[in-house]
Amino acid sequence: MKNRIFLVCIAAFFLTAAAQAEPVGGVKPAAVLLNQSYTDAPGPTGPGDRQALDLYLPEGEGPFPLIVWIHGGGWQLGDRRINFAPIFNRAGFAVASIGYRLTKEGHPFPAQIEDCIAGLAWLKKHAGEHRIDPDRVGLIGHSAGAHLAALMLACGQSGIFSRQLVRADAAVLWSPPVDLALARGRWPATSAFSNPRDPFQTKFFPTGAYDERFAIYASPTTYVGAGLPPMLIVHHERDTLVPIGQTEEFVKLARAAGDDVVFHHDTRDLKNPHAIISAELYDEAIAFFRQKLGAAAK
Amino acid sequence: MLHHLVIKHVRRLFGVAAICAFASALSVSATEAPVVIRDVAYLPASRSEKLDVWLPPASFAGPRPTVLVIHGGGWAVGDKADPRERNFADTLARAGYVVFSINYFLEKTEKLENGRVRILEMPWPQNVADCKTALRFIRKNAATYRVDPARIAVMGGSAGAHLAMLVGVTGNDDNLNRLGDYAGQSNQVSCIVYFYGTADLRRFGHEHFHGATPQETEHNLDIASPRTYITAKTPPLLIVHGANDTTIPVALSRDLAADLKAAGATYDYVEVPGAPHSFDLRQPGADLTGTVLTFLGEHL
């Protein structure tokens, strides 16, 4: 019975990873660059190559502010394919989706954050060729992707996870696990995170087992302090996978340090309160990025 | 005492003769203290790190077997004269070994006003370059310090164990041996004493070996992980690990022992019941001095 509860939780975690198919809104972007390797790996890349990114550019001269999507999937599943780029393109934003190596494919943390940082570094380096404004970059992610986006925002310039130093200017975090430490993060005993047999513990941790020290090292909460760029955090009060309590604590710490945090306490009637992505959240994110990054091409 | 230790995969049990030899060494140490020569320069003038030489009492006729001690501290902190390293050096020098305890390049960090830490300089590969330089410095100056250049062991705890083992297993690795000074001196060691370290950086220590790109990081994790180099010819290794280590899990050392066994290498594995991370030879209930001196006696 317990196992079944874990499986349901895991399934819920991955539900939002599969967000491909037809473009939402039916508008195709003006230029698309798919499967671009952000490493020095030789040879062509394909959709299955994790260390690659997709780039969707709006029509116009640019330079465009850039929104970087980090996919979810519990660090173990999911891929970078998206269908919502046109929504941001129409609002004047370039969109990049960065893939990263997955824990289930033999790459424990911090491979995921290293790759996300390398992807953003590539985008900054090649911004000119692709009409991107490297000084107006927003991050957006859901679930594990929001965790990675939060780490990029908080640690991109600290050298904690990569020798490459990258700055992002704002972030939208949807249902983010910001604290992976079991007690500090208030994870319920029924959570997949608390199950020693769950891939979160066996694949995320390099030693193959939960390690408090490593969980703290891997948690955005650890790095909250003054000087964080603006954040919009959306978390549903009934999220049964990632407890809202850890986000509330994160927001409290960030605000106490003087950071600019908008906290959207989601109370909608949702079948799965972890899978919160919706048209209204896209609109909210666009309004937030417009305010923090500026919308139109400069 | 030995019966307090859980000894797994031990290829040779300690002989009565060796224990008697150790007892006679102890009786000498009770009366004569080592002479310590502090802060000897072994790196280029631009570098501030130094080494200490612990000379055994003059009653030990030279040239002597020698141990290079590399301190721990997560590749970021620690010192050649920390309590553990002083305990190692003092114990071994009293038993007739020349001991070199070194400082080497550490990770440079900066504490920000908000309490966060920024890494300014990664320690790799300068840390192993310094350790290799120290080994060759010892050989170059063997006559000065009564060192037998054919009998040198390397030893360390925690991050120091990682570096000690890396130095020990890469004696023939041109890629790492080209780092540092005194090229031309041998890079070989006779055996390795490894206290609760990590031989697989993918499982512990990853964050101190970043490259400029994910590919470079993968490359670093390969060439900086001692387990990469394990063969039947790996110098004899003494592994000591606390069963209650909450910093570096004991499973890493159990797996290292399994890897050494599979490769046909020579090793002893000593798991200390109840011991946490970081202890020296005075671990209560465990005669680690005898264990280490017996191991060195057999392989050095």
C-alpha cells in the first residue's frame, strides 16, 4: 500500500514533463534552432542528446530578452521539448529550453545544475548571433526544473556548482522543491523523497543513499541571501508532492534579506495541485518578466 | 587491540613477529622524541606553502624508510601541523620513520557579506601537483634528511587520503607526473596508508574538481579519482574507515576494497566499529598504531 502511494506521487511529479505536441496558440516562431549542443561534443546532436538546447526566436531585429525554460521530471525523467514557446515569442521574448543529463541515466546531482549553467553560458556567449540580449535573461522552471532554476539564480556566480559563472536577472519558479533536506524541507513521510528505495534517493545522491550534508548542498534554501534577482514563486497550498511549507520558509528568508519576491499562494481547484501550469500562469509569468526585464526588443 | 577491529578482506593476518617488532619500537619512543624541522620550502618562491620534517631519534641508523603525510580538510582547509597530522608524524618518527608533513594548494573561497561563500579558485590540479613535487623533493634531498629513496610511503586522512592514494596509484602516469617540479626524480611509492578517504570523486568530493565545462568536469573526475588507476600493480594499500562515518560513508571504502580485490591488488581493510569521520592513531579500543606500523613494516 505504501508503495502505491509513492508510485502515485512519482507519477504526479512527471505528469508535467510531457509538454510537447502542437504549438499552443498556433503561432509558429520566426526562427527555431533545435538540438544545439552547448558542449564541445563533436558530431551532430539529436533530440535524445541531453546536453543540448532548443532556441525559439520571435520575429524582428532584436535583441530580445531571453526566457530560459528548465524542464521538470524529478531530475530523472523529462526532456527539453516544449510547445509554449509561441506564447512568449508573441510577447517579444526569445525562449530557450535547456536539456540536462538525468539521474536515471547514471548522472547523479550535480550533473543537472552543471549542464544548466553550461547551457546558459552558451546562450550568453552566442547571444549576438541569435539576436538575444544577454543582459536580460529570465529563468522559468517547474518542479525539479524550478529547483535547478533557483540554484542557477542563487549560485550562478558563486562557483559552487560550476567554474562557469553566469548571471540571470529574474526567475519564475513553479512548485519548486527548494529544500531537499528531509527535516528542514518538511518532507512528509509519505513523500517519494522520504522513501529510501525511490530513485530520488538512489539516483540523485552520488552515494546512492540520502545524505543530509549533500541534500543541504543541493538546496536553494541554503544559498538564500541578499542580492538575489527578482523571483515569482507559485506553489499550490495542497501540493502533496512538494510541501508548500518549504517555499514559505524560502520566501521568508529571501524577504528578510531584502530580496524582491512575489509569492503566489495557489488555491485553485486542481486535480493535481503539483501540476499547476496553465494559461493564466503563462500570462502571469509574462507580466512578471515584462516588469523585471522589459518587454520589447531594445 | 586487534580483536576489537572488524577486519574484512585481509589478505595477510598480522604476525606475532611484527607485533614484537612494533613493541620494541615503542620502547625506544618512550625515551626519545623526534626532531622537527619546521617550514621547509619545497615549492617555487612564489608559493607560501611549506613542509615540516620529522626526524626519528638518532639511535635509528640511516638511511630510513620515509612517509609523506598529506593533511585532510576537504581540499579547502587544514594544515600540516593539525592534531591528526602531528599524531601521525610523531608516532611514525618515534618508530624510526622520517616523516614529511606538507601544506599544499587549497581551494580559495571568499565569504560574502550575506554569509554565502564564493569559490575563487579550484584546488585541482595544483593540489596533486604539489603532492608530487613534495615526493620528488624528498628524493632529491634524500641524503640531507637520511631518507632511503627506495622506501617511501604516502599517507593521509580524508581529503589527504584521496591525495595520498592518487599520488600512490599514478606513479607511472605521465599525464599527472608532468605536473610540478623536480622532474627526473621517481614518482613511485612503496605503499599507501589511507584513512577514511574517497577514491571515487563521483561519489564524494565532486564539487572540488569542477572543470570549465561539464566535459572538463567529467575528465577531472576520471583522472582525479584514484579508482581509475587500480590494477594488480597498485602499491599495497591500508584502508582504515570508521563504521559510523557520516561525512564519507564507509560504503565507499568497502567498495574500494572490493575493487582492489577484483583487480588482484594487495591491501588490508580495517573498519573501526563505532568510529566517526576523522580520527588519528589513538582511536579508543582500536590499536591503529600497531596496525599502521605492521603494515609499513611489511611493505616499506
